[in-house]
Amino acid sequence: MDRLIYTAMTGASHVLQQQAAVSENLANASTPGFRATLNTFRAVPLVGEGLPTRTFVVDSTVGADFAPGPLQQTERQL
């Protein structure tokens, strides 16, 4: 029973991390110079004793989007 709770809570924890990253990206979408956080998760089957249907959630890639944003023209002098 403890393993089942751990498996469920691991998945829930990763979903909360992804939700936090998405909300941060949305909140800062119009901020000049902001780089979006990228989160990708994947399911990894657990090999060992017990049920062969158990899987864990693992961070596959965590990084930032470094694509250049649009230039903003201003009338200010350099």
C-alpha cells in the first residue's frame, strides 16, 4: 500500500511542478527578455518484484526556451 501512495504522490508532485512552470510562463509572457521554462515528463516502468504495471514519473528535460523574442522599437536615443 505504501508503494502505491508513493507512486501516486510522485506523479502529483511532478504535475504541480509543471503547473507552476506554466503559470510562471503565462505571468511573464509580456516581460522583455523573459525565457520560458520547459518541463517534460515521462513515465518509467518499474522493473522488479510485484506488479509489472507500476510506473514512475521522471523529469525528462528541464530547461529554458532561448529562442529570440521580437524586437521592440522605441524612439529613445542610444
